Amino acid sequence: MIRWGIIGLGNIALRFAKSLSYSNEGKLYAIASRTKEKRDEFYDKYNCEKVYENYNELLRDEEVDAVYIALPHGFHKHWSIEALKHKKAVLCEKPVGINSEEMKEIKKEAVLNNTFFMEAMKTRFVPIISDIKRMIRNKEIGDITAIEANFCNNVENIKPGSYLLDKDQGGALLDVGIYPLSFVMDMIDSQVKSVKSYMDINESGVDSYFKAILSFEDGVIGTVEGAIDRNKERTAIIRGTKGWMEIPMYNRPNKAVVNLNSGKSYTIEKDIEFDDMYAEIKEVHNCLKESKLESDYLTLNESIRVMEVLDRIRMNAE
């Protein structure tokens, strides 16, 4: 049984704890938060064995096997590295850091300590994703020419002091842009040749909206879009020479609609097991059972690759 600790007890941590409760291979053992109300809420709901006010105390607990880091983006690198130094397997919420250099530092520490690390990019592990990638490899819609995905959400009533409005760690690109970017790069087996991007900057000095055009070396054009100030239907479109594929709610999909140029149309469906976070937890458990240092489906280098393109979107933005 893999004993988990959670560092940071916001809403995403509550969702993680619920997903973990479905597993027979892992359990919530310890939690850590500097906020008493959050500690009390978690303990009342999940009755974990250990409750810590201090993150380092949790990391020093020899009974903890793996740590889920659910802190704001700006704290991901520091606490991932601290956990790795304590030889705790790490699942860190996305984005894995503020930039690619932070992810490179995390990789260095994971290798140095011979300890597992994975970014919690849940979409990569949703069951139907492997079917979609197989259809692309089999050229069921021909050679891929373009792919587009967005994550546009109007976040209302953002509290003053929220990390979303922090110039160092806030904004749409880091908070939601990582979803369409990681999805597009998962579907295209090629390097990004050039990046053109645009951003709207709000009164807090963070990007409230962005759009980027990625040109891949194999000729595919990727379009990614994200916002915290406007809504848009969350759909991914993959276009090929023989037709196109539409994936509703691509960040947690359970179906894909294929439309061929011949006029034929069909739908593939595959249920999500329990919920959209369960599959990534299952992947961590499988990797730890096999003594792996990284997931084959989201390697350390792949997290670096995605973050490098995120850096270029930010750097090139008009």
C-alpha cells in the first residue's frame, strides 16, 4: 500500500483525495497545511493518520511514500525538490513550474536522488487518449495538418491576493494554457519550429487571455488559446488530409467524433474510470511498483519540452 502525503489543501487537493479513495493500491496517510481550517476540513472528511502544520514535518515522516504537491505554481519547484531530497516520490500539480529552467532543476534532483517524479497532467492518462493517438498513427483521418485546442474560462470574483493575479505566477498561460499546449504536443510527434503569440494583459499585470500559433517541423500547425476572463466551448479539433476529429472537453474526454471527407462519420467512446484524476494516480502506482523514475507517457524530458514552448509563447507575445 502506497502511503500518500498532500502538501497544500486547496480545492484541487480535495479532488485528489477523493480520486485516491477509489484506489486499492494507495491511501491518504498525511496532510500538511498552514491553515487550520483546511487541516480540520480534510481530517474530518478523510480521517488521515497524520496532520501537519509544517510541510517539512510531513517530508520527514518516514511512513510517507509519495507526495502530491497542490500548492500555487510558484511553490512547485521548491517543494518538489525538497520532497525529492527526502526520497519521496512526487506527483506535482501542473504546470510543473514557472518556466522550463525550474523543471530542469527538478529533473536534476530526481536523477540525483534516484526518485520518481511526474507532473500531474491528468489528460495524458485519460483512457480514450491512447485510442485517439493510435487513430492518428494509423492515419484514419490522413496525415495531420492542424490541431487546435482551447481552455477559456471566465473566472469571476477572484479574491485579492490570489496567485492568479500574481505577476510572477498568475495569468491564463500558466493556469489554464498548459492544458491545450500539453494536449497539442502530445498529439504531434515533432519539434516546434516557430511560435507566434498574442496576449491581453489586465490591470493586475497578468495575461487574462493568450493565443499562440505553433509551427512544427513536420508542417503541422498547432493553435492553442486560453483565458481567465472569457468563456469558449472547450473542444479540440484535429484536422487531417482525409477528414477531421472533434474531441469535446478534450481535457477530460470520453468520446471523439470522426468526420471523413467521404461523408462518413462515426464516434468512438471510452468511459473515464471513476473520475478524471484517477488515471494519473493509477499511473504513479504502476510506476512505483515497477521501480520506475518516470512515466513512459509523461517523461521528465517531455515536461521540459512543453515548458520550453510555454516559455516561447510568453517571450514572443505581442
